[in-house]
Amino acid sequence: MSVCAATVIMATSGSKHEESSGPAPVPAVLRLNDTLTNILSDIPDLDGMDSMVSQYLKKWEIKGASLAIMRNDSLVYAKGYGFADEEAGEEMSPRNILRMASVSKLITASGIMLLQERGLLSLQDTIFGSCGILDESMFTESIKDKRIFNITVEQLLRHKGGFTCGLGDPMFSTLDIMRQFRLEEAPDNETLVKCVLSRRLGFAPGTSQSYSNFGYLLLSMVIEKITGSDYETFIKENILNPAGCYDMHIAYNHYDERYPNEVRYYMQNGAEPCEAFDMSGRIVERCYGGSNIRGLYGAGAWCGSPAELCRFVASIDGRPEIPDILSRESIQAMTEYFDPDTFSLGWNDTKPDGEWTRTGTLAGTSALVKCYPDGECWIMITNTGTYRGPYFSRHTAKLFNECREAYSASLPHRNLFNQPAS
């Protein structure tokens, strides 16, 4: 569908609102997180697996982690390890929510696919220019590299839009951008986009790929433009809530802004403090003010529990046990395998045998979602960074494989999605 010129179809009623000063209100529904406790997954036959996970956290000096396991769309295990907030003496539990970093991209991609199903956009629609979705003159007038006018929705989803990090990832180099463009305050989305559009692309759109957080910020803005709603509200009302996820939110930047059941984040031992992203001159822990986490939007700002993430995955996996929120055609498009070097839509990687992977890394957190051909889905999120950065997920994947080999047969046959409130 073309969105040429000024034609914009609204998917929902309402308008953009100013950013609230605190967490958004929680819907008056029973949240999955409110039904789960560590005791529910204290299973003697799995004591050895608990020991493996605890030893893994000790080896990597991780304060706390949350693990959820789903089999055939049934939540069979959900448990916290270590501390959610060591200073407060709060142990990790499956009720805690954590920043999920780039796992957020899977949520954003699902929102884009839903808009395509509703006929409100096409993956082949262009982003900028008079026939683009973001056709505002402030963007068009900023473009110096004419190849930008050729970027499509699908190219952003697959990290093929031409944006590279030769001058630093624009989502994590706010200070450099403020200095280069002589900004007096941290840029909002529109200002950041104008700054980046004034640069040349690293390659012609569609001819190569380079992992781009900025591309998923643009997709978040596409959702806002098409729907007339702010990104978080649209995703909650049309993706997460229909999937049964009521305790996922766009994260805030600082510890004192955290949600009531959100963890504390920790840097790895030896990590140096840094200058705050907003050029205030404050020296901060990188996980609390080093980057504009909230500004990541659909590229990496969501926080939630692994248990609710399982529920979300169950709603976009094509399995019959839980109704999907997307069509079979959309799910097949998101998980289609091309070759080892082509990003899937929202997922990092989907293999021909049906194994799907989504990773996420930020200062102070690491997340891994693994869906296996046998119907199991394992999700772990930590509240501590490691020196391995994005490569840490490989070690977590190895842990999953070892635990699956030893303990998959011992996982209980039950469904914690149906657990009453504790």
C-alpha cells in the first residue's frame, strides 16, 4: 500500500501524548507476573539444573538472572536466581521485570507486520520523501545522500537500510552528536533523525547489511505516523495485551525511575564510570545514564519478565495451543530462512530446521530467546553486564544446550500460564 504524499490512514483513535513523568498505569487485569513465585519451580528433579545455572552466574560474576522455559506453548518453568537488587536484599523472582535490550526488535517487527495485515502499509513502502511514510519536510530537507529516498520498511527490518556505525551508533553516541551538531540538550527522536539523515549512507540500501538500532527507531516512528498513537501505547494495545502480556513497558534511564518490580542493573567488575549522555557533566554508571535507554524506543527499550516474553513468543510462533496475534503468512515471513548472512524479520536468526534466536545486550543486561524445533523455548535475562558484551549470548546458548540435554526430560508437564494469583 502506498502512503504517497499526505495520505495517512489512522489505525487507532487518539493522538500522541507528552511523555509521562513516571511509569504508565497498569491495566486492571491479572498479570502473569503476579501469579508466579520461585517456589512453584522448586522441583527436586531439577536441583542439578539449578546448580548449573547458579554456577554459571558465579563464573560470569552476574548478580541475578531470570529463566523461563516453555514447551508447546505451555509455561513449565519460571525462576529467578541470585539478586534482583543486592543492596536492597531482594532476591530475583519470576515476578521481576528486566530490560530486554534488542529483544525489543521482535516486538517492533510484530507491530509492523500487524500494520501490513491491516493494509496500512507494505514492507515495500519507502520511508522518506514525498511518497514515503515519514514524508515530513524537516526530514526531506535534511537528506544529503539521495539513496536514502530508496530505503524501504523491509530493508530497515533486515538491517539493510544503509545505516552504519562508522561515526558511532547514533543511538549510543548522544554526546558526540550533541557536540557535532551543537545541540544544547539531548536530541529527541525527530532531531536525532534529522542529524543522521544529514550524513551519507554506508552502502546503497538493499545491497548489504549492517546491524542498525537506528533503523528500528525509524520503524518505531513509522508505527507512530501510521497509527496516530504513540509507539508504546499502540504496541501495548495491539500486540502485547492481546498476547496476554500486561507488564511490559518502555524502560526509564535511572534507578530512581524504575518500575516497582524492576531489577537493579549492575556493570561488570572493573567497568569505569562515564559521562552522562545528556551532557550534564555528571559521572554515572553506564547502565544508569550512560546511554538514553528510553530513547531507544522499539530498538531496545522494552522491559519485561522472561515468563511474559514466553507468552509473547507463544503468540507469534504459529503453534496451535495459544492463538497467534499475527497471521500464518506474517509468521512465516518473519521466520523464513534465506541464508546464514540474512537477518530475519525481528529475529536475529532463523534456521531451516525451525530453531529461532533473538538476542539483546545493553550495559547491565543480557537477554537470550531460543526457540527449538522440539517445541521448547528457553529465555534468560540477566541484570549484570559482562566484558563479552553481545558475544555473551553464545555462552548462554551453550548453557541452554547443556541444561536441555541433562534435564529437558525432567521438566514438569503443566502450564503456569494458567496459574491462579499467588
